[in-house]
Amino acid sequence: MSRAFNSIKQGLTEAIAYTQAKDKPSSVELGVKIYKPQAVDVSSVRQRLSMTQQEFAARFGFSVATLRHWERGDRSPNGASLVLLNVISRNPQAVMQALD
């Protein structure tokens, strides 16, 4: 087997063992702060920026369909999208500058 394969296999084996461990350290014990992004009213952020759905989606890298789902409440943004929307909500100019 290749060295890369063995390395990947070892990492996966360790990950499986960790998830199955009964006495996993908590985030507090690890000294890790867990960030839980706030929900964002995507429609109000977009309207505050005076952008159409097409403009907002194109400017920040979302699909128009996804944006529509968020605005209708069919789906909720999560993960990296929710983090990005929080930043856009607080400092849209910083995001626009970073994307230029």
C-alpha cells in the first residue's frame, strides 16, 4: 500500500475511534469556544443593501434558487453560508472588498 493510503487509513481509524469513545473531552476541557452563528433574515439584509435577488446572489456567490428558498423560509442557511451571511449582515463592504 502507498504511504498516502496508510496515512489516510490511520486518520480514519483514529476518527472512528474518537467518535466511538465514551469519555470524549468536552469543548470546555479542550479550551475550544464553539461559535453558533445567529439566524439571519436574508430578505431584510438584501433589501437593506438595495439589491435584487439576482444581484445579491451573484455578488456573494449564492444561487438565486437557494436565495429564494431562504427568503421564503423553505430552507435555512447553515454552515459556511450562515457564517458568510452574518458577516454580510454586519459588514457588507468588507465582504465586497474581499471578493473584488
